[in-house]
Amino acid sequence: MISEEKSKYKSWSGLKKQMNDVLCEALKDRITYHYTSYHRVHNSYGRATVNCDGRELVAFSWAEQYAQERDVDALYRAGKEISYQRLETEQWMPEGKLCEADFIQSVAVYLKTDVATALRSDNYLLRLFAYLDRRVGKRTLEKLKEEASSLPVWVKQFYLLRCEAEGLEAERKHI
């Protein structure tokens, strides 16, 4: 339910190539992006992951979309005001409760967004992609150290991974 502007994309392979093209040199052969959509299954279930060295660091699946729908339904039944953007910003994004559609939408948005904007975005997926981007240099990573310390663990791991790959001191105990 990413609230960023809806963006059209032609194919996952095209988006994946573009994401690989902006990946920093230090992580070029280590990070992989995966997206699968099962079109013949009811509701086109899917799954997306970001992996490092063959290990899955974060996953987004259709099951999270149902969790999002349950959250909205519970608020509706309780007679509370429903704001998708507020739920996304305050609950789903920090908890990493995002589905594969959120992932693919964020990739499409990221590729149209300048990296400085992505680094400040409320959309943690855009930040994750920016941390891995070759256009983000060591000095910028150093400047982000304090800000990164307040991020959810699932996002912070990508900042730490990039710092480690670049040989920067981003001690895990301080962040």
C-alpha cells in the first residue's frame, strides 16, 4: 500500500537491471533482488526479497497484504478513522509489514527519484535502495550515521552492510 505516486513498469527484469546498474561497486556481486508473481494463482500471489551473499535479508510477501487488510478492517469495525498513509508510516513501514506489491512499486518509484530525496523518504524501502546505491558516497554515509541509529533493524542492516563493504566504522553496538 505504498503511498508514493503510482508508477508503471514494463517488466521485473528491466527494473532489476536498472537496480543492479545503480548498485555500489563494493556490493555488486553480493546483493541480489528477487521478485516473483504467481499469475495463475488467485490474486496473483507473489514474493520479493533482497539477498546478500545468498542469504535473505528481508522478504515481502502477499501474506503481508492480508495483514494490512486485517489492520484496516479492525479499525473500520472499531469505528475508528482509517488513514492508509498513517498506518503505512506509523505501523507497516517501521515493522516491515510490506507485501511484494509494495516492493515492486517502491523499486519503480526509486528509479525515478533522486537519491538525496530517497535518503530522506518516509518510505524505508527507498532508503534501503539508496543505502546500496553507488551515487551515495562514503562522506554521505558518515553523515547518516546518527540518523541510521534510529531506523528499524530491518532497514538499519542495509546501512551497516554498506558501511562495512566500504570499510567505514559503523559499529553495530553504537547503531
